Amino acid sequence: MASGIRDKVAIVGMGCSRFGERWDCGADDLMLEAFNEAAADAGVGVPQIEAAWLGVCLEENNVGKTAGPLAQALRLPRIAATRVENACATGTEALRGAAYAVAAGAYDIVLALGVEKLKDTGYGGLPVRTRGVANDLWLPNATAPGAFAQLASAYAAKNGVSMPDLKRAMAHVSVKSHANGAINPKAHLRNRITEADVLKAPPVADPLGLYDCCGVSDGAACAILTTPEIARSLKPDAGVITIKALEVSVSNGDEAGFNRWDGAHIATAREAGKRAYASAAITDPRRQIGMAEVHDCFSITELVLMEDLGFSASGRALYDVLDGVFDRGSALPVQPDGGLKCFGHPIGASGLRMVYEIYLQLRGRAGERQLSGIDLGLTQNLGGHPHQNVCAVSIVGLLGA
Amino acid sequence: MNSPKPGYGILASARYVPRLRLSRGEILAQHRWMAPALRTLAKGCRSVASWDEDSVTMAVEAGRLLQRAVPDASIKDLTLASTTLPFAERLNAGIVAAALGLAPTVAVRDVASSARAALGELAAALKYPDGQAGGRLLLAAERRIPRPASSQEMIYGDGAAGVVVGTGSPIATIVAARGAHADLVDHFRETGREHEYGWEERWVRDAGYLGIAADTIRQCLADSGADARDITHFSMPAPLPRVNEAVAKRVGIAPDAVVSTEHETTGDFGCAQPLAMLDAALRGAAPGALLLVATFGSGCDVLLLRRTEQPCSGSIPGAGKVESSYMKYLSFTGQVDLEWGMRSEMDNKTALTAAWRDHARAARFEGGRCDRCGSVQFPRARLCVNPDCRAQDSQTAVSLSDKPARVLSHTSDFLAYTPNPPFQFGHVDFEEGGRVLMEFTDTDHDELRVGLPLRMVYRVKDFDRKRGFRRYFWKATPVREG
């Protein structure tokens, strides 16, 4: 009988490059920047790493196929390496592959690294691309903001709220993330903004304006995983940080093609969240989770996720957001590092970047952003569009929490 | 001449006009500096196809109107007439037939090359009944692109029209028909060229219209024994201003019998224009009325019809929406190459193997209805989408193209590339089941809202400019009155 992953895998070191428009860096530079930090943190060198997982999403825009680019960038000594891809949830997928290998007892020390070099396209936003030869015959070639903007129209209609009220709550989400990003030295966007800035920004995909959209960034993040026992021996003076839950849920066409989904929430987030809470023995997420890093690709995404993850009651996220329930200084800060919105969104790295912030907070190394009393944090990483996606939820905390 | 069999004739007629109507004042405003004489033509609006409409899609819309008008007419052949067919090789009528859901056994063909393309076909179909059951569908559509600042840019419009001919309860029957071919080249357009080249209008009027056309009309009247003064509806396109009135006068048809060319609201639809004007005439004619339709172009075709007591079914085109941007028209017609940004560079190559494998999906908007749980779903799949069912190979084909639907969610996306920004799309729920993420078309910026009633139209989805291909799919458009 499977017993899950809770406390079977420890994170012994993490690293994250500075995110942003890294014009002067290639993917190999970004990978090395993240890895050097993690290796120094863990006290582990390349020779001790037995296997590696590379997460990169739009490989045609940067590194190309296979895990070879990671092996070359770090000069890994011909160890096993696997490339994974699950759209914008790729980073968590790399972590998941590595974590399960340790949990299975196949390896003692492994590396999960995510990278994306996006700023070589010549234009803003994510690259346009085919949806596959059969889908291209009928499926609209939607942009990400266009796909996520759908949530706003359906959410407002479902809950009977006016679009100006919803826009104001969405603006609060972005203002909060900019305030957090401003005190994060690795963040892509470090400017503070006001609600008025958000509301008067140029439209991108109605009702989303420029400040409702996250940054498109270059960056890399990584984690070195091992067993709790080895983690304790490597870092006897630090607490052991373990994975409590690592769940993935994938849409099967139900939301997109069956007349039941309301268009106003992320069905996979509910599913993955429910399983993660069961795995981590969490019964009251709003009280038990100390912080969360969710997939705030767009302001409306973060807002609806507050309900999907059980932080807000159905239909209440708008009011909770406006009440500051998820602001810094509250009992449940969301995106204390600035999130995708301001830390940035180098796709393959983002899931690991979320875990990185929890890791820093648990270690007490978050600097100006340091929260108090954090022993459990949640990440939620979303790949695809609201109606058809991959959703990963992880819960990370101190051993024993 | 052949006597038509009892009950053989035109069973239905229809015309389709694109929603956009370009203000001629705007056309004039752009050209006044070099072509002030255009002022005499600059009244009202002309219809323009949207970026995603062509002769195939407009013919499909006319065909759908006719299918609704005579749902019982079992169509046995389809003729598509146009001088602006999108494909020189690939049966254009076959694209239309598939979108209309016509059986593979239906005979389909394209006819082209002159303003007479459609009327000549109609005359032949009426003159020579084949004695077989089943309706004959004739569709004509035109999307010509005259040179900027030409008279034709003012006079022409984009649109389609069609008829169903067969045995049943006709709205009109043939009295006589006459044709004459003549290689009098009033204008020409080489294959592959966008713009036409024409000769002096006074000569075309005198030698062509008042000569060849008037003679052919007289011969048709003589064949029938009818007198020109008996004609109550004279439908003749006027690609030269008021040339139809001049012909009427020359042959003795009363001025008040001249059917409007709809110059001020739509413009001239080329080979579809005689059918469009006939449609208007049929709807206005009393039982027993004599209708004359004539078209000049590389000769002349003339058709004399008698209106029956059978009412005309179906609706007439709505007023459309006035478009005031001439630059948008130039861009829609590919006459100006605007800076669309790198997002427009995406390669829209179509995998023709996949296109054939999923042909019914795109052509007919074909989904499936699960025989076990009744769920309608798109695309049709091996396993039912209903998570409580999951039946395998349980689905019967069902087309969503005529099913009413509503907006579940929507956006107007200014980031995505589209020839007509913003890119509007959203989840669409069909009232009998089925949900599809779809593009909206012919939609105003502020028009979309959750719950808005929608209907489906067949449009160009993407152009592959690199290879000269285009793919079609269905889009959702708001249900509007009129």
C-alpha cells in the first residue's frame, strides 16, 4: 500500500538566479548561477549528485531537447539526467521526478533544476506556437492573457459581482505583489505601484491590463534533494526541511468539453490541493498553511485560486483580497517574494522558485521579506490554460511540522 | 423552347451580404486629392467582406439560407459560380458542399470567368429539367478587389446569392431564356491578378449594353411572345452607373420596372448580382408578374420568369454595420501591408493528412452525441467526456453548426495577432449540449457578455500566406435581429 511522500525527502540546498531580462546570459549561465548557490548551501558538489532532472518548457526557444543542456552546463559526470516538461508547471515536475527517485530509494542525492531563457524571441509576452496539427484546425490560438481573462468574465457572472469591483480586487493582487517584489533583490520587477496604476494601464486581454499580467523572464532555480537522514548529517546545525505533499492533477477535457465547469475556477487546483492536504494531514488550510506561492500568472488567476485552495470560501476571494487577508503581515501571506507577477516567470524555473521562497523563509534567510512563525508553506504551479491544464501543488515544511 | 414540367422552377432564392458596409464617403475622402470625379459615385455604403470571408464562406452562408428556406429539397447537385474563387485548383464547390453537409454523392462543380457565370447556369437549369427528383443548388459569390481609386472600388460590393431549382412548389417558373456569347472585352483580369483593366465606359455602354445586351433581351422577349411593357421587374446589374436604366429605355421596359441595384447599400456583387437582384424582385413581385433578369459580360444572358403564388421564404439581409476605416478595408483586402509585429509571423502550415482525417470536424463542425448518456461533445472522441459515463465508441456524429449557443466566458485580446484586432474568443456552450473554445467574428468590441446568444458561421480561420493555403472553421457570432 502506497504511503505517499510525506517527510520521505529532504531539501538540503536550493539556489535561484536573479530573474529578469538577462540579455547577457544564456541558459547555461542561468543554470550555473542557480546551481552554485544550491551546491554551496547544501555543501554538496557535482560528484555527489547521482541523478538530475531538468525542467524546461519552450525548449525550441532556448536550450533544445533532452537533459543534455543541463549535463553540459554543469559538466555532470555522465550521470542519469532526464528532461521533463509540463507547460508552466514544469519546474514542479522536475522537483517531483527527483523527489520520487529519492523516495523510491533509487538515489541518495539528486538535483532538480528548472530553467527558461525566454527573452530571445524579439517581442514581449510568451512566444506564439502551434497547438499541434489537429488542434490548429479548429482551436483558437489563444494567448495566455486571453485564456486567463476568461476566468474574470465567468467569475463576475457566476458571483454576480460587477467587473469594476472585480477589477479593483485584481488590482489589489498586483499592488501587493509589487510591494513584495520591491524588497526582493532577485525579483524582475521591483517597482511599487498603486491601484490607480493598475486600473489605467493599457489593455492586454479584456479585462486584464498590463499590470494584471506577470513578467516574462529569464531565470533558473534548483533544489538538491536527499533523504532526511543524509540531510541531517550534511547540515547538523540546521533544521531538516521536507516535502509533505507533491501532487499533480491534469485536465482530461472535462472542463473544455463538458457542460459542467463554470469557467470561473481551476478544477485541477481543487483536485491537487485536496490530495496535497490529505497527504500533509492538513484540515484547515487557511489556518495551518503559513504562506503560499501560487501561480499568479495573472491577477485573476491568483484571486480564483484562493478559493480553489480553500483559503477563501466560494465567492469570497474578492472580499478577502480587498480585506488584505493575503497581504504581507497577514496570517497567510501569498506571494511574499513578489510571485510570478514581480519575481518573474521563467517558465521551467517557476515551480522551483516558489519552493525556493518557502525554503528561505523556513531557513530564516528571506532578508527583508522574512516572515515569522512559518513552518509550512504551499506552492501551486499551473501549466496551460484554465480549461485545460496541469496543476501541481506542493507542501514543504520543517520535519515534524 | 422547352416547356417546363408542372411544378418545376425556382424553389427558393436568397442573398447574403457581409455585415461590414464601407462608407463611400470615406473612400472618396482618401482619393479626392487625385480622383475628385469619384464624388458622383460616393453615395451610401458598399458591402465589404471581413478579413475572414471569401467567396467560399459567403456562398456557404447563402447556401445555409436556402437550406432553411426549402429544408425538404434533397440537393442532388451544387454549382458554385464566382470569378474570385479562392483556389485555382482544389474544388471550391467541394469546400462549400462539405460545410453545407451535402452527401458525397452530390455532384459539385465550379463555374467562373464572367459576370454571366451564375445567370447562365440558372437559365440552363431552368431550360433543361433533367426529369430527376432532387433540388439543384446554384450559389454565386464574389469578392473582387478593384484597384484603389477606380470606379469599380466604389461600385463593387462583396456578397453572395443563390437559388434552388427543382420540382416542387416553385416561386417562379421559366418563360424564356436567351444567351449570346461575344468576346467584346469591356474589362479583363488575368488569372492570378487582383485588379481588372477596363476600356472606355461610353463604348462599353453603347456597344455592349445598348448593343449586344439590348439585342439579346429583344430576342428573349420575341421568343416568349411577351411585350417589354409587360415586364414588372427588370433585374440587370449596372457596373456602369445607370446602364440598366438605359437598357430598359432602349428595349421599352417601363422605368418603374427597373429593380434597384442596391448601389447605395451594398454595391455590385459581380456574377452574384443578377441572382441577388432576382431575389429582391421575387420578394416584391405579385403572383403572375413577369420578371426579366439580364446580365452583360463576354456576351449576355437573359432569363424571363413568371412569379407564382408561392410565397418566398427566408429573410432579407440586415442593414449591417457601417465601417468608416478605408485603411481597414485596404488591409482586409491585402492591398496594404501593415506592421503586424512578430506574432503575425507564425507559420500556419496545415498538415493535409490531419485535415482529411478530421475533415468532418472542421468542415461540418461535427462533434458526437453519446448514445449512452446523451452528452454532446466536441471534438468527437473515442471515450465519452462525461466523467460519469466514459463509454467507449458510443458517439453518433452531430453537427453543431446550426445549434444555438451562448457565451460562457469571453475576452477581447489585444496581444494575439489577428487581422482584425482585438482577437475575441471564449468558451461557448451549446444549448443542446457541447462546449467549444471558439473565435467570435462580426462582433463589436463591447458586445460580448456572458449568456449572449450566438449562432455559428463558417469562416477562414487562418491564412498560410507562405504556401497560398487557407483553412476554414466555424466561428460564433451574436444573434442579431435583421
